[in-house]
Amino acid sequence: MRRYSNVTAGPLGERMIKFVETYYPLVSQIYVTSGTDGNHGTGSHHYGQTYNGSPTAAIDFGGYDDPEPNDKDQRDMGLFADWLFEKFWDLTVELIHTQPHNDHYTYVKNQKKVGAYAAADHVNHIHWATSAALMDQIEARAKSWTAAPGLGDTGGGVLFGWDASDFDWSRGARPSTVVNAANEGIRFFTHKITEATHTVHRHAGEMARAAVSAGIPFVGFYVVPRTPGAAIDAQVNFAISQADAQFPEWRTFGGFFWQVDTERWPYDTVSPTYGAQMCDLLMSKTGKQAVHYAPKWAYGNSIPGQHPLWASSYGSNPATGFKNAYAQGGGNNHAGWAAYSGRVPAILQYGSKTVIGGQPTCDANAFRGTVSAFANLIGATTTQGDNDMTPEQASQLNTLFQALIPDPPVRTQGAWTYTRPDGRTVPINPLYNAIDSVVEKVEKIPTSTVTLSDEQLVKLADLLAAKMPKALTKEEVRTLVREELNKTKLAS
Ligand SMILES: [Zn+2]
């Protein structure tokens, strides 16, 4: 992982850094700011103390010093503090991090969860201290995980994705296939758009549009860098101009991201340095996250940069449904999740012969985490509000919500319109689809066991509103939800 150049650390500190590098899935979003270096006052674990007879060390991790907005960085640091807190609080000597954007504490002192301390000094970094003896247990626990170390997931959560190209089109894939894929649970979709400054995949736009319209929350284009020849900068400009021509909505679609596809082709052994350079340029020119597809079998530990990695490891590469293929490969414990080039891969392409949406011979991919974790990976904005409900209410509503809409889509509006029952034409709002889907599913519930209080109804409306573009006001959304729900058994 990245670290400030002045950072020094002893053997235990290095072990802690290595541990984070190996097991924390979003390690590319944070970096090491301090170990034994710097002024931490007297008696700090940074300089090594003794805890229950075992030597200690402390490491500081930050998140601010990158081109992303600071509120994103704050969430990145919060997720890391949450991860340490949830999984290792009982094996931690000190965990100090303040999360102004969250309503929960992540403070630990001597293996106990405690209230806030040293809060003001720890907004911009995470201070983590432990002992060598506790570190043995931390490492043993991580090794024993049967499910992958997801982002607060305890159920081994996974999102599936499909990366397609015009070659899939020639094998029969169409926008309707993408709709089928979404219905089967595909949650991210990329399509090849360009290679170098000459190759264009003509169906990228319509396939991406189909994906967004089918409710797939994360949609992107992939670009194949080639050894210059044309400078990487020119290759990037070419990709962007094609994206604008085929699918201008990419600029405003909140779930958009880039995939850079670096490979060793029979006709061009592309250096991963060009791939990393392309990631940087795509990000600086467009403000959208790039994920670097660069397989371990091609490049080992030589991939530069800190972009999230997209690995590829097929194992027996079974020709079967994409979920089945993932399970056969070991699921979240698939060997392809092992770290290389200093990073745990964020995404794994685990098969090239899978069946997706009825289409055979598809590249299937997995992300170990939730929709909101993926959103965080690519910097998509989702709202996770509702701090004024009691935890019990929040959990009940969440259960209901998840049962009805398993993965609430993160969408922004495209160029479509919708004619409302009252005849008014409004920009299409996925809210209608979401509510329709709720109503449809509720109507199938055999007995009327679900009731919502007025307050919960408002919360549901707000929750839905938070997922939606800004076209409607909160009041409008509440009215719509009431109107729709009043037609069903949910009326209260
Ligand atoms: Zn510290």
C-alpha cells in the first residue's frame, strides 16, 4: 500500500501494514502516514511499549491526500476504521478515529470498546496499535475466515458483473440479454469501447444504455491500451470521444466507471505501466474511477500505481451459469482473490465460458461486498441516511426494503420521459419502477402480515427518494408513495 516516504516502522509495524495490505479490500483508498517516525508525545505506542508482556507498535493511516473530494476520503477512512473495529476490536490495544459523518464510535482502548478520546486529533487519520501477541491472533483470525474479508459483510456477500464486447454481440448478445442479466442478478456491467486510436466497438453505447435502464447500478466502458504508437493521452481522448458519441449519459450517470484492460496480446506485449498511466489520465480527465484489469498471470507483482485491481483467474473455467461457476471456483475464497502487486483485487474475473442472461461464453466477474461498498469503490454517490430512526426501526425497515428490492439501484436520470396517469409528462424517474415493483411484490404476499405506520411510510418514501435523482422533491415522492401504496394491502 501507499505510504509517506518518511514513514519508518519496526518489525511489528511492518507486519500490521502488511496485514492491512493483504486483507483489507479497499486498501487502495488509504495509505500509511506514520509509524515510529514523527512526534507522537511521550509514552506512545508509536515508539513501542509493552502490553501484557508483549511489545507494541502503532501505525497511522490517512485518506486525504489524493485527488478525490474530502468527503469521499472521510468515508474511505470511516470504512477502514469500521473494518478494524468490527473484526478486531478485541485484539486491539488502541483504535482512534473520529467519524464526523457517522453516528457511531470506533474507539478501542486495551481490548475494550470505549467512548471518544483524543477525538479532535483523529479526524484525518486512523491510529491503530496492537501487540505482537495480539497480532498473532489477528493473523490467525483472518486466515480462518471462511467467507472473504468483505466490508462489514458477515454473510460472504458478492456482486456479480459481466464485461462484454462486440464479440458478444456477434455471438448473439443484445440489449434484451442485458435485461435478462440484470434480472438474474448482474449488478455491474462493462462494455469494450475502444482500443488504441483505431478500434471502436459500435455496440458499447446501446448495451450500456440497456444496462442502466435495466437498473444495473454500476455501468462502465473498458478501454484497451496499446503500446505507443499513439500516445496513451491520445488513446484516452479517443475513448472519451467515443463514449460521448455513443452514450453521452456516462457523464451524469452516478454509477459510471472506467475499466482499463491491460493484457499481453499475441501481437502486443503491453506494459502494465501504460495501463496505470491510462487509469490516471482517465481519472484526471473525467473525474470517474478507473479499475485496472491486469492479471497476475501476466504481470505478477510488477503492476504500478494504486488503482483498484481487476484480477483474472479462471480455474477449471466451467461452462455453466455465472453463479454456479463462482461457487465451483471457491466463491469468496477463490484463489484468484489473493493479493498481488501490493493489492487485494477489488474485482475478480473468474470465468470466460459462463452463461449470463441466456448467453453462453460470457466473462463473469465478482466483487466481494455490497452495493454501497461498490459505490464507494468507484466514488458513486449513494445516500445512506435515516439517522433519526431507532436502530430497531431502521433494521425492520431495512429488512422489509431488502425483501422487496434486493439491491436498490443507484441511478441518475437519462434522457427519457414518462407520462404520468394524470397526463403530465415528466423526466422518467426510476422511482415509478421501484414503487411498481414494491406494489407488485406486496400483492403477491398471501396474507396481509405487513403493515407500515405512517412514520414508516414516510421513511420508506425518504429512503426511495434518497436513491433517486433530484427531479422530484421529497414532498412529491411522499405523495407518490402514498398514492401507490394506498392501492395495496400496505395502506395504513
Ligand atoms: Zn498515531
